[in-house]
Amino acid sequence: MRTEFRTKKHLGQHFLKDPNVIGSILDAINPGQEESIIEIGPGDGALTEGLIMRSGMVYAIDVDNEAVAYLENRFSDKKNFQLIHRSVLDVDLSGIAKMPKARMVGNLPYNLSSPILFHLLRHLAAMKDIYIMVQREVAERIIAQPGNRDYGRLSLGIQLQCHAEKLFDVGPHAFIPPPRVWSSVVRLVPRAEKELTVDPVSFQKLVRQAFTHRRKKLKNNLKKIEGIEDFLAKAGIDAEQRPEQISLDQYIRLTEALYG
């Protein structure tokens, strides 16, 4: 497929063109006719077309004037398609499709992937699941486990609230223009409410402090918290460990000890 408008480097646009990759993503999502889809950054509509055919309603969010004009023309006859011409960071995702829970899909711009991911986390209650294409390095950070160099704030923030799984990698050749890096498709499934035992905001505040300096001991990064060594002991954490050595469960216990 050829696009009819130019991609824009400052928006991080790389349009998916490989039909095999498009098919693999659609098969992974497997949308139903009764389901609503929210698509971030539809670009020239390569994936959007299949989503429209296989789902009940598609809400596409794009900030690019040219992309919006092109998509409005391309899908003007589709009654189950609606464009939202805004940055996704300015969109109240919870208010788009409330019943049933929406399914999210998006090829995230590399330069905004982390802010968008944290934005999605604030709207998980309205989401059934999320399928995102991100730079492979970001995907590795999302699924990273303790002791891994990729393990950090993003890993913990997402894994606290979601079950995360990398589905497959996508090479540069699958896009126009080809990026210089590989990408990965990741599936996020929000955890059930009963699985969340701590406030995500308090958890993120703690984790942000813990990773102030990755190579310092945890007790040093958290030294501004009065009695931190007692709190660490209560949570069963060795105060001499570094932040990337502490598991999700241990950070949860520490959050509970600090904030109740």
C-alpha cells in the first residue's frame, strides 16, 4: 500500500505496510462484531481497514491534519468509524466507549511511547485489553524482570496493573519509511480489581524515588523517608540491594508498609 501523504519525522510516523504483520496483529486481537476498538495513530489506515471490517465500532485518534483528512475521505462510507482529531495525551479514553469495555490498539510513536503508556494506565478501568507496537527496547523494558538491566519504573508501573506479554518482533522492512530499529507487539491485559492491593499513585511515587540512581543501594535512594530501614525490614527487603534487584511483590509490600 502506498500512502497518499508524506510521513512526518517530528511526529515519529512510520506507517505499517506489511500485510503479514497486519494480519498477525488482527488475528492476535481477534475483534468481535459487538466490540469497540480505540486505535492510536492510525496513520494511513492499513490496520484500521481490518479493524473496521471485523469490529462493531472503531474510534481512531490522530493529531496529524493530513492523516485525519485522508482517513475521513478513505472511510467516509463506514458507519462504524469515528475520527478523533487530537493528541491521545489530551483524550479522555475512559469517556470514548464505556460499555462494553473497549479494546485498544496502536502503533505508538517512538518519542512518546512512555508518556502514552502511562496515560493508558490511567484509563485501564475502561479497557478490556491493549495491543501496542513499540520500539523493541521499550517492549523489553515493559516485560523485564528483577535483575535485568531493562527492569525499572516502566516495568513496575505496567506490571503492577497489567499482565504484560510480548507477542512478536517486527523488522524495519514492515514500515514506510523503515525505522532504524526493530519494533515489537505487546499485549497488556488489565489486572482484576481484587489483584490491586495498593494505590498505583503511591506505588509510582515510591518506585520513582527508588530508581533515582540505579546503581545506588535502595536505602540510599530512599534515605529521605524517615525510618526507611525499618520499613524495608518490615517488607522483607535487604536494604543493601539495588532498586533493580527488588521484585514487584516486594515493592508492593513496601508501598503497603509506607502508605497503608
